[in-house]
Amino acid sequence: MSEIEMADVFAAGRRGEGGRLYTYRLRGLGRSGVVVWIGGRGDAPDRVLTLPATDHRRVPVFVTGRQARLYVSRRGRRLAASGTETLELVRVQHWLKAPKRRRIPAGAVLDAWNFFEDLARGLGEAHRLPQQGAVHNSAYEKLFGGECSAWTPDELRVVLELLTAGVELWNSCPVVVKPLLRPRV
């Protein structure tokens, strides 16, 4: 890991980086692991923790929540919760393969939508997700309200596009598997 990657990504005062930290486990068909999620402070949006690199930001991915907790702890921070939430991305990926034949896994779809937005934000790659408009907002409100069975064909189309782009982003984003647990001095 280069010196720039070991920069203190937990420094206070950087937009959104002083927020509360959580671990988040993703179980997907192509890639699985535990990431650190940062709750935005004030008006700052939430995002997935990424490390700076010379070409693209990279996501530190851990095998266990304990490894992520140790990583955060050795950088002088604590997790806001002891447990690790799980996104069953596999359920979303199976649904994406046959959305007309399978029941919509609403909870997993909502979690995935939120995760993909936070991942794109952390990577500085928001342009890799479809630009969201009124149809997205309507679909999201119905999803959040547990009414995804009432999606219009346009709403279903934009949800499928967003989730497909999000899965591609997660499966292709640069990662650092089990980054150094001890910061270099």
C-alpha cells in the first residue's frame, strides 16, 4: 500500500468523513465482503469509505466485521454499532436475471439502491449510476413504502437500470482486500 493510500482518511474536518462509522457486509454473486460505511455529518451525504490512490479511489474490503473494526480502531475511531448489517445482494442479482418471473425482494432492493448511491459517492463515480429524476423518485417512494408491486412499467425500468449499474459498479470498483491493519508511521 502506498503512502498516499495510508493517508489519514479519518481526519476530522473533511466533508462527511467525521460521521459515524458502521460495518456493512455484502453477499453477492461476484463479490462479497465487509466495507466501512460513513454516515454523513450534518448536510454531508452518507458514503462508503474509500482510500485515495493515484488513479482511482479504492474500497477497503474485509473478510470479517472484526477485521474492519480493528482497522477503524487502529486509526483512532470507533464503530457506532457493534454489529454488522448485511445486504443480501445475491437476492437482488437473482431478481435482476428474471424480474418478471420472480417476486421483488423489496428490502434487499431498497438496501442495494441506498448502498449503490453511497458506494458511487465514496468512489467519486456518481456518473456510473443513471441520473435520477422524477420517475426514480416515484419508484423509490413506492419501494420505501412497501408498494413496489404498484410500480409503473417506467418505474420498473429505471429501478432495473439503476440496480444493474450498481451491481456492475460494485463488481468492478477497485478494492483493497484486507488493507494493512496497522497504519504506517
